[in-house]
Amino acid sequence: MLLAALVMAMPRVAWSEAGAETEEINIVKSRFVSDLLNSAPDTPAVRSLLETLSEDGSWPDIDYKDVSNTGWDHRRHWAR
């Protein structure tokens, strides 16, 4: 799931402005997104996670105010 977060976080504008976005990168991103979208969700796991969410879409056990570079707690949000 970490890989999914990294791929989705790749800034399109930065790649385009640098002229570094190539056809190969587009192919990899396309295949990765397609694989994610074609995977069936684990319904019981999704329900369990939804039950633990706060009204604002956060989890109470994650320190969202943590902006340190080490032990970055936000990664746990993406992993879920």
C-alpha cells in the first residue's frame, strides 16, 4: 500500500515541468492504477476500518500534528 501512496503522490506538474515524464513512467503508473482498481476490496477489513474512523476522516490513534521527518505517523493512515 505504501507503493500506492508513492505513485499517487508523484506530482504530475513537477514531472511535466522538468520534462522528465516519459512514456515508460506513464505505462507504469497506468498499470499500477489499473491493478489497484481491479483488485476486490476486503469487505470485512474495510468495514472494520470505517468503524474506527472519526467524523473528520482521521483515526484517533494517529498523531496528525506530527511533522517530524522520523517516525512519520501519517504513513499509518495511508497503509490502512
